[in-house]
Amino acid sequence: MNRLILSLLLLVLPALGQDTKQDDMKDCPMHAQHAAQSHQAVVESHGDQAMGFLRDKTTHHFRMAADGGAIEVTVNDSGDKANTTAIRFHLSHIAMMFGNGDFSTPLFIHDGVPPGVTAMKLMKSAIHYTYEEMPTGGRVRIKSDDPVAVAAIHDFLRFQINEHQTGDSLEGATR
């Protein structure tokens, strides 16, 4: 009987200590900054894995438009043919996936469901995704005539602008 109690205590006590450590971290004046840095590191690491090219060799833009917007990625060095090819492959694939209502890539990259995705999935027949090649990369143009779909697209793009810290305008152009 004593062995059973001792075994249970050995299993339970470490778990109780973990809760205390987590609570102690919340009191740390730098906790929010550390958590944000950790999240950003996850976004960058998952992004590099999912996209097939390194974030630091490329530039992302998320453009707002009256009828939706665009995802643009270009290489930082115009002679970087390998990453240009990888960008084009990735974005053409993204246009096809999004058109089918598959947003698994942004879910993986951001470790959760980005704003706008649920509505974009439900309204997939009202949203058009078109891949366009650019001289040093590519673009996915996202368009809709439905104001609810456009609002969802804008929510998604604003989230991307903030998560990827692109500095792009958060304001959608008016029709």
C-alpha cells in the first residue's frame, strides 16, 4: 500500500510543480515579449518548412484591394533562380489549394486558424484565386464580388500582415 501511495506521489508532484512554474512566468515583466518572440520563431520556422524557401531570402507582401487582395513573394536577389522557382511553385500550389478550400498551409505556419479562413472556406465558390508570375517571384490574386467574402479576405490578409510584420497597409481600398 505504501508503495502505491509513494508511486502516486511521484507521478503527481512533478505536475504540481509545473503549474507553479507556469504561474511564476506570468508574473515576469518580459513574459509577453518572450511569448511573442517564441510565436514569431514558430511562424518563421514553420513558414520555411511549408513554403520550400527561406524567409530571409525573400520578401512577402499582403496587398489589400477593393475586391479582395493579393499575396506576393519575391526574391531579395534577382539572380536567385532557385528561390524564384520555389516561390512560383509554392504560390501556384497555394492558389490551387485555397481554391479547393484547403488552408492547411497557413494553419501549420501560424499554429492555428487565421481570421477569415472559416468564412473563406465556406464561401469558396464566391472567391477566385489566380496565380500570376512576377519577374522575381509570384502573386496569388484573391478576388470576390461578394462583400462578405471580401471582408473575410481582408481579415485574412490583415492577419498575415501582422504575423509576418510586412508593414503593408491594413486598410482595404474602397470600390
